[in-house]
Amino acid sequence: MKSITSRDNPLYKELKQLATSSQARRKSGRTLLDGVHLCEAYWQHLGAPHMCIVAESSAGHHEVSSILALCEAESAKSTAAAEATEVQCICLPDALYHALSQVEHGVGIMFVVATPQAMTPEVLQESAVMLDNLQDPGNLGSILRSAAAAGIRHVFCSPGTAFAWSPKVMRAGMGAHFLLNIVENADLHHLISHAAIPVLATSSHTTQTIYQAQLNRPVAWLFGHEGQGVADDLMALATEAVTIPQRPEIESLNVAASAAICFFEQVRQSL
């Protein structure tokens, strides 16, 4: 395992860019997975990372040492098999590691991974989630986690939606990313216009509730900006508008809470 001790090290500077700049993550097609849970989830679903970074004080932690052993075994295999991946393992002093990490009081391990390549279907036929200009990383991560738990695989994020592979979204998603096909900068107008399944937009300006809608079939859910909701032009393209009944004293539900209620009403009707 290579040790880096200087902030001026070129590789460390590159890691700092990935940790702090969304533009750097998008341009390089890579991101950081911070913490044991995300690293284990990535390995379970997608395999070996490009790089494993550990804090000096965490190198002997039992969960970290187990992951390091997997990385070393994968690197050993790479000398004998072309399809295996050599995993570069880096140890950082705690001060340098914490300058990269956004997790407080966590176990010091992170992966550098390639952002998975997404697939946009020609015609949408499976249940999906469409997100129109969703801004908050915590909301986005929570929606991804709920979608994966409900068995929804496709997520389409419009331009202006928070970057799905940012560290904050990754932490909120708790590993859901690795079970999903997440398309960035998706053309929601085209997807809705060519969908072979109903598109349901959530709105507070309709009387049809999600409990009255027919959800025991594939549907695409359309959720909008936290304050402004779904854009008018997209709302006009939707097959149906649905609402979640609630007490009038509360103006609206958080978008992540709304999404979870919708997804699991679909699950309930399908059981």
C-alpha cells in the first residue's frame, strides 16, 4: 500500500479535486465513495474500484482490513487474468484524509470509482422515476433509495437536477445507486412523449389521489422542483396528475417523502 504524506503530491491534488468539485467529477467520469457501507455495497454489486484510500488510523480497523484484503487479492489476480482489475491502495495521514472526507466520525476508507454508464431506452416500458430540476442532494439520494427498495430500476434526471454521483447524494442513497440505471441530463419531454406506460405527475392542484389511481402496472413517476413542482410543459404531457391526501394546514409534503409514499402504494397495489 502506497503512502502519501504531502498535500503537494499530484495524486493527492487530483483526489482533492474529486472530493470538492462537481465539475471535476463530471469531467473525469469518476466519483468518491466515502465510508465502509458504500464501499462494501459497491464491491458487492459492481466489483473492484480503481482505487482504495484509507486513513492511517483506520488501516487496522477490522472492516477496513477486510476490504483491503479484497483489493489486494484482486490486484494479485490482475497479473494472471486480463479481466481482473489492479486496485491501487493509498494510505493517507488522518489530516490529509479528513480534508477529502465529508463524513464526521466515520471509519476512514473511500473508493475512487468510475461513474457507471447509464442506458436510455428507446421506449420506456418499465416503471421509472423522472426528476425535473430537483435541487437538494439529500432529497435526490432519498428518492433513489426508496426507488431501489420499491424495485424501480430506471431514474431519469433532467438538466438542472443535482448530480446523482456527488458524495452527498451517494451518502443519502446508502448504496441504492448500484441497483439503479441513473440517466443524467435526460430529455424528459422526449421520454414522456414516447413512453409506452402511463406517466403520473404529482400535483397539489388535482383531486385524484394516488389511492384511486391504477398502479398495479408499470408507471413512470414525475416529480418536480422542491418549491415550484413539475414544470407546466411537462405537466401538460403527463398522462395523469395525482395527489397525496393530507391535512390542509400543511402546505405540502417533502418531495422525497411524497416519492416514497407513491412508490410503496404502487408496491401495495401490485402485491
